[in-house]
Amino acid sequence: MKPFLFYVILFASVLITAQTKVKDTVTRRAIIGYIQTGNQVNFKPELPPLIPISGAPKPSFSYLWEMGDGTYSKEAEPKHVYKNKGTYNARLAVTNNYDNGKPPATRPKKVVINDISSPANTAIAAITDPSSFNLQKNCDPIPEEEMVVIMSYQNTENYVSNGKLYLFYNETQFKSNNFDLVDFRTHAGEREVKENTFAIANDNNDSNRFLASNETYKPIQKYRNTTNELDLETTLAIAKKEYHQVHILEMDEMNPNEVRNVFYTFKTTPEMLKDTSATVTIRGVFVPNRSYKNHKVKNLEMEIVTSHDPNKMGSSGSFINYRFVRFKRIDFKTRFQNNGEGPARMIRLETDIPDMFDKKTFKIEDMYPKCPICPKNEVTTTSCLDTIIKQKQIFFTFKNIYLPGSTQKNVHEKDSTKGFVKYSMKFNKDFHKVNTKSRTAIIFDKNEPIITNYATTRFLPGISIGAKAGYNYYPSLNNSTSYFVGATISPFKSYRFYWQAELINSIHNYKSETTTSEGFVENSATNRQYRKTTSTTKNTNINNEIPLLIRYNINNFIGIGAGVQANINTSSKQEQNSKIEIYENEKASFLISTKEETVTSNKSFTDVKTGLLFDLTIGAARIGPSVGARYVMNFKENFNYFQFYGIWKF
């Protein structure tokens, strides 16, 4: 019986262990399947089940197919006709929307074309951007996940051209890199170029359609979504300053009107910002002809997310320098997607507005669906965007529009079901350095509202350097004088609590108590004399004081603080003066002689005193001039003192 029980327990243990291992190692996978007829291939994926998020809309997949010949599709089950014989690596990137799991992993699938029997399908490769240069992504970045960026470009010249492509990534404004370039795939002979410095063409080609507009040159941040430019040197210099890394390709023999695509796979790094409203960018530069400076610039903006939710809100104010924000416009963007089975005719966005923003500076930058602003105090039957500004919110209402649903019949392109509103505002004249957050309630027709993530505004700490000078008063020391100068360092214009460190150099003079000794001395000539000796010690110390305190600004004019301080005696000079007076008798009525002696000693780093301090300032508490008083309570006897000073923070 016992052996039987032993085997039962052993079998159960193995079974449990095996089950646990399988559970831990299972990876969600999407398998590429297809049916081939000659050179026509019908793709169909095998997908894992979706994991719904409680309270979220119905989960769904979105797709990016790479056919292996330079074309792509975003349909769920695309049909593609290959133009030439050969072996192609088909790829699939699947994004799980409103889903609690990770995106399904896929492996490339070889497609072998041995027979050309159907006419080639070239519609997939078309560029929808009228500028003939476009960047797009298959999903927004999530830390430690992969994403695909497609760079599409077209030769709009009437001759065969040899050009160049730049892709800049990892912005210098962020401390850590956000992306690692894992792989790139070209299909028209583009070759990678390693350049320490960027090669610049000599002249402009003014013969055709790459002429820039009449606008004067603007910084990259002012560019529209895609722009035509002439000053290639400036474009590359600015991009090199604003991005850590660049990937460069050269292409040759590009025929007129030919469209090409390059696919980049990026993996977002673990250090990527976890701020789910921060906006990061990747910048593309397309030089159609390497012999000329004409070029196009495209910025791809992406909000960092924690899940693939098409309804979200982002802000360009995630990391702002408070010192330079007074005249800066902060962009906000609310994205939405109709996930219904039918079109939406009215979409309402109820967006929070933090108090620090000036609503009078509100400006709509862009929108989709594209429509004019609704006229005030009129009932309109045409498509328009209505805006109502309230004390704490702004209401955007798309009226009389048609936005198809992602589950609507005959809707194949998921991007057509998405829309957005992009707007900007400036800060108020007087606003504090505090973080803000806001979100949007999205209402499709009369459905329940969908609440987005929070869009945050954060300020960089910044550095404020201060200069201070004043006087130290030692109540317990007679004949004491002490003056000092110093510097402070603290965060720039902090709102409430902040740390402050200081370095102070002071000169402290004080005298010790005077001592007197008197008495008769024997003298061989006169037998007895009366001697009086007076001794005085004078000290001159040069001190380095290092206070570290935490301060709190009660308002714009009053600040208090407390902390610790180390006082290092770096140099000490002591002068001991002795005055000897000889009198005829003890009544000191007749002075016989006087003699003075001085003994000087110098020492370095003789003493270290530590203590506590308490501080009060009145004036410009956050930035600018103020006066202050401080009490320093040293742990050494007789060295407590008051400090009175003036300070100016920059």
C-alpha cells in the first residue's frame, strides 16, 4: 500500500510541476496563414483569444502586413498579387486594442512565387500624404515592446533620381534613449550609409515641384506635419542637436512617380518614460536628389501608452523648462476611435483645463474629421466643430459628421474610424510651478462616455543660483565682528517645499577677555619693584560654512527654512599681546618702564563646528531679491549666532 501511495504522490507532483511550467512559458502567437493561386496570395492569420479589460470597449486586433516585396496592408485578411517571381518573407505585426495581454508574437513566412498569371496589384504601395513623403507607425510605443515605423517616399520629379533618407530618433531632451533600432528592411536596393558628418549638396534644384513656400525659415518645432525645405544644412544641424541617433540610407535609380517603402522595427527600452501622456517624436528627412538641397521633413508624433487604447489624451508639456515657458504654447491632443457597428454622427469631447492655462489664448491647431468651426449663435446642418469654453473645461462637439465604426460592415481600413482634436494654449501671467493633469470624456452620439488617461504637465527642476552677503552677530563673544559672502543653489522658482545648499565664506574677528596680573618683584638695584602685566588675545578666523536646509515658501513674499550646518575653520590666526609695566610701588604713582610683546601663531583647519539653523526671508521668496535672518545653534559653547543677510536668486 505504501509503495502505491508513494507513486501516486510522485505522479501528482510531476503533473503539477509540468502544468506550472507550461503556464509560465506559454507565449501568445499569431501564425501567418495563406492560400496561394499562382502569384495571388490571400493572407489569413491564426490569432490567440483576446483578453477583455473590465469596463473598456470590446477588444480587437489591428494589423500591419509586410508582403516582402516593399508593399504593405493594414487589412485583417489582405489579398496581394506579386509582380515578379521569387521568394518573399511575409511579416505580420499585430496590435491588441483594449486587451490585457501582450501583443502576439509572429514569425516571418516564406511565400514562393513561381508563376505570374495575374496582373500585379500596386494599390497597397500608394502614399496618401500629398507631400509624397510619409512616416507612419503600427502602434503607439509601450515600454519594452516592439513597434514598426514605415517610411514611404515617392519620386515626383520627371527624371530618374538618386536620393537620400535620414531617420532621426532618441530625442536629446530625454535623459535615456527611448528606442533601440532592432531591424530595418529595404526592397529597392537602398543601402545603409555610416557618416560621421552629414554630406551636404551644393545647389538647389528649382526646376520642378520641390520648391519651398514663401515662408521664412522656422525651427523644426514650428514645422507643419510635413514640409518642403531648401536649407538642408540647417535642417540636419537642428536634427543632430535634437536627436541622439540617426539612420541613413541612399537609394539609386528611382523612376518618376515610383513609390518605395522602408520598414523599421524599434524596441522601446525599459528606461522609456513611463508617463502615459508624454509625446515623443521620430523625424524623417527625404532628399529626392543628392545633387541638390531640396528636401522634405516629416515629424512622427507618438504618445507613450501602457495599453493600446485608441481613445487617449496627450500633451507636449510633459517636461518643460519653467524658466522659459511664459510665452510657450503647450499642445494637447485628444484621439478617439469609433468602435461601433455603425457610423457616429456626433462626437463630444469634454476636456479638463488646468487653472494655470490662459483660456483666452486657446487655439485649435488641427482636427479630424476635417470641418470648419461652427458659427456662433446659429443652428447649422452642415459638418462643423463647435467649441464651448467654460471655467474648468472646454467642450468640443463634432456635429453632422460621418465617422465609420471599426466593426461596421465593409470598413476595411481601421484608420478611417479614428479622429482627433489638437489645440494649444499659453500659461497665465502668474502661475505656480506645480504639476497638472487633465483628461477627456469622449461621447459618441448618445452612448456612455469613455474616459481617457490623464495628460500631465510637468516642469524640469531647473537650477537657481543665488548670491548672498551679510553680517554674523555673536551675542556671547565680546568685541566680535563677522562679515560673509556666499552662493546658494536650489531648484528654480519652486512652489512650496524645496532643498537649498549653500557655500559661505566668512571672516570672524573677536578678542578674548583681557587678563591682568600684578605683584612685587625683587630687583638687585632697587630691591623691590611693582610689576603689572596685561595680556590680550585677538583671533581672526576664516570659515567655510556649508548649510543644507529644506525651505518652504509660504507665499510669493515669505519663506522659512530649517536645516543643518557644518562650519569649517580653514585658517586661524591668533595674536597674543602682553604689556609689562614696572612701577616704583604698588600705588603705580611712578612708571619706571614699559615693555610690549606680541606672539603670533597661524594654523589651518583647526576646528569643525556643527549645528542647526532656522531661517526666515522676506521679499521675492521664489526668485529675485530678498532679505533674511537666520539663527545658527552650534553644538559648541559660545558660538551660537544670528545671521542677517541680503540674497538675490537668479
